[in-house]
Amino acid sequence: MPEFESLQLGFLVLARITAFMSAAPFFSMKGMPGLVRVGMGFFLAVLIYPAVHGMEDIPTEIVAYVFLVGKEVLVGLVLGFVSMLTFTAVRIAGEFMDIQMGFAMAAVFDPQNQSRITLVGQFMNILGILLFLAIDGHHILLMALSHSYELIPLQGAVFKTAFVAAIVKIFVGMFALGFRVAAPFIAVLVICDISLGLLARTVPQLNVFILGFPMKAGLGIITLTLALPVLAVVIGNILSQMEKDLVLIMEYLAP
């Protein structure tokens, strides 16, 4: 039954795409209704399906086919998770800045990620999304998803031992990348702390503890404003790293 086999094959393509969209940046935004996400995944599956090479033998047993669907879902979730890790480095950088600026105590609830986030972290997150769309990052993700069917054919994903090490390396690199983005701001605010410490020793009558809060917050905002053009370029380079990480993970999952 060629029609039935085509339907099975199309559902496998749909499984990887919808799983990817449920974890990838921008596509996994909580404000997007689930029905819209499924409809978009179905539309992408229709576009990508003709370019997918058919499987030689599709399992006829329901248990084997369900296992294969779960495998495709896992591949999509892994690719979406890796792309989200790189994107999260921008948000981590903002939270590092907040710790030094004193805004970490004013954390707010982020409905998009269903978690608490600091003020500058939210600003960096929004800035990252805007730059992500400006550099056509969503198109890059869709092209990477389409390319995944060439590197990782259906029923061909192999979860090797080195794959786990690669995921851990990208996860650790996310924090290192976020810290490097926030390092100039941290350096400026540490110098401010040292200056306040010297001032407290020179003029003991001043309440440096109370004076330090508005001074560090104001200095941090001024530094962020002055560095915003450079910061936009840095965030763009971070988002370009996302494509390299996806290709790396696909090579580890390839048969």
C-alpha cells in the first residue's frame, strides 16, 4: 500500500518537525497557540517531505513504528534544545550584569519561559529575539532542520557516547559565552566597588552601602547604553554560533 507507506513516512517527518518547534527559540514561545504550532509544523512537513529520501522498510508492527516515532521526536527535541542553549547565552549574560548592578533582587516572572528573570536579563532576551529575527535566524533554523534529514535520515539516528559529551560541552560553553559578553560590564562595576571601598576608608562618615546601590545601577545602565551598538554585533555573532552547534550535533547523531 504505497499511500499508507507515504502517510507513515509523512508522520515521521511531522514528528521531528513539531518536536523541534516545541524546543527551538522563537518557535517555542509560550504565547503561540499549540494549534498554530502544529499547523505550522504540518505546513513545513508538506514542504520538506518531497526532499526526504524514503525509507527502505517501514515497520509494520505498531510497537516498532511507535518506537521509531519516539526516536524522531527525540531527534527534534535534541536539535531544538541545542539551538535554545546557544540563544540562552544572551539571557545569561544579562543576568550576570544584574547580579553586579543589584537588579537581581528585582526578578520578574517571564511568561515566555515560565521562569523568573532579572530586568537586564529580560532586556537582553528581547534584544536577542529581535536580532534573531533581523539576521533571519528563524530561516537558518528551518534550513538546518531541512538539512537534518540529509545528515540524519529517518530511522538512521545513532545516539553515540560522544554525543553526550558534545551536549555537555555546548551547555558549559553557554555559561562561558554569557560570562564573556558580560565581562566588560562586570569589570566596570568591580572598579566601582573598589572605588567605593577606597571612599569608605577615606571618608568614614559617608554611608557607602546606601550610596552604592543607585551608583552601581546608574553606572551599569550608562555602560549598557554606550555599549549597545557593540553588544548588538556580539549577540549577532553568538546567534551565528547556533548554526555551527547544530551541524556539530547532527554529525554526532548521523549514522
